[in-house]
Amino acid sequence: MRLFLLSFFFALAIGSVVVLGLLEFWSGQSGTAVAEQIFTIRPGENALVVATNLDDAGIVRNRFGFLYALARLKKLEGGMIAGEYRLSPTLPSREIALRITTGQVLSQDIRVTFPEGFTALQMANRLTEAGLPGDMFLSLVERPSDEWRSEFPFLQSVPVDNGLEGFLFPDTYRFDRQADAESIVRIMLETFKKKAWPLFSDQTLSYAYETLILASIVETEVRSDRDRSLVAGIFLRRLAIGQPLQSDATVKYVLGLNKIQHSFEETRTDSPYNTYMHKGLPPGPIANPGLSAITATLSPVQNDTYYFLSNPKTGETVFANTFEEHVRNKAENGL
């Protein structure tokens, strides 16, 4: 009898070692799914339900290995935190157990950056890429509500047929993952009101809108903060003497092409925004300028130059006093 008991306990010990070894092995194994997933733990779900769901999704290789990992953390009872998690099937079960018991949930915010000079269309595309309603955003921007025109004073000078181009302040935003298009537009208008509108405090509404239009051209034409005030001065001089602005940035806006220089035929494209074809400012902004371009346009530097170009490789602005000098600069800069 004694020998039987010894044999029984020995077999039990061996079995326990094997089981523990398997559990340890399974807890360190990766899942069978092929891609990272968003996994949701709902309030009230117990450890077995979560383990089963992870197993079914292929995020863990074995539910028992995951339960063992929870047990090692002493989190089998009420240790998991509800929420959404970004989990990779390459993670071992013990790492997944650690994440969901320490609340490393997926942020409810989406970070979106709009560089200076982005158009409303480019912003809409970036929102769509981030999983936000870019198409509806663009629709609202092109046809803003009368409520916004009443709420934001700077929109009262915008012609009825114009949208919000120019007032969508370029910045880095954190939007709720469930944000609708209206709330996104409102946040961007509020940011313009806070960061940019104070710069226009000494201007009438109509003149402020004209300044914003010119700033959007300056933003798109020139990379260097140092040269923007000079370019703003050149454009203002052209406007004063009735010379067309002849801005390639406006042609790019009309054609929707990202080109540094356009052909003669392209500069003949019939559009009120084409400043080769029409004197004066275009009907509205061609992009959404940042603070640097707005400040430069509000504080232009008077100078004797009439022409400028941007080197396509370096972005350097090259100025000229005469048309002949400008032609030589174009040849020397590969334009």
C-alpha cells in the first residue's frame, strides 16, 4: 500500500510538472493570426470569456496558456480592464495578460497633422487615411453653414459661393475616433480664431480676407520664412501697378498638379484662380496658410525686385530686378 501511494504521488508530481511545463510553453507562444488586431474587452467579461475570445481570434495560441499567464499575475479574478487594445499575434500570452491587466488601452484620440499650405482636399484625404470622415469634412468645408458664418466673425466677409479654404488652421490635432465632420471643422475654425485671427485685429473684414488670400499664395510659393516678406512685397507691388501676379501656385491649385513650373499651355487654363490669366487676387485662398505666411503678408518688406523663383532642389528663393536677369536665373536653376 505504501509503495502504491509513493508511486501515485510520484506520477502526480510528474504530471503536474508536465502540465505546468505545457502551460508555461503555451503562455510564451505567439498566436496564429497574421496581423495586428483591435481587441475589445467588454465590461463584466470574465477571464475564461476573454481567453476564449483571444484564442478564437488567433491572438493567443492556447486559451489555457493565457489563463496560466493571468494566474501568474494573480489577475484571474477581476484583474482585466475593459476597453479596446491593439494586440499583435506575435506577442506572448504573458505580455498580452500584462497589457490588459494594466489598462494599456487604445487611445480614443487620433493624432492628425496638417502641414502649412495644405488645401482642404489634402486635409480631407488625410482625415480619410486616419479613419475619419474626410468626404463629409470636404462637403461641409465647400458649403459651410450659415450658423458658422454667424458664429465666427471672420467668415462674414467670405463670398457666399466660397468655402472655408484658408480658415482651416494647419496644426497637429487630436480628434476623437468617433468625431463627426462637423466637430472636426468646428475645432479647426476655433483654432484659427485663437491662433491666427488676433493677427488681423487692425484690419477690416474685407481687407483681412484679401490678406488671407495673398498669404495662401505666399505660403505655397515660398518655403523660407526669411523670404516670404520679400515675396509678399513683390506681389503687393504687382497688384498696385496692375501687373498680373503670375503665380505658379495658383495654376497648381487650378490643375490639381504638384508641379514646380508649368507649361505655357497650362498657364493659359481658364479659371478665375489663374493669376496668369487674370489680374488681381483670385476669388479665394488657394491653401490654408500658417502663421509665418500670414505674418509675412501683414508685414511685407519693400524691395526693388520684381521677379523671383524657387530652386527645385534646394527650395532657395532667387530674386531678380529685371526680366532678363530672371530668365538667366531660370536657366541656371534648371527651370
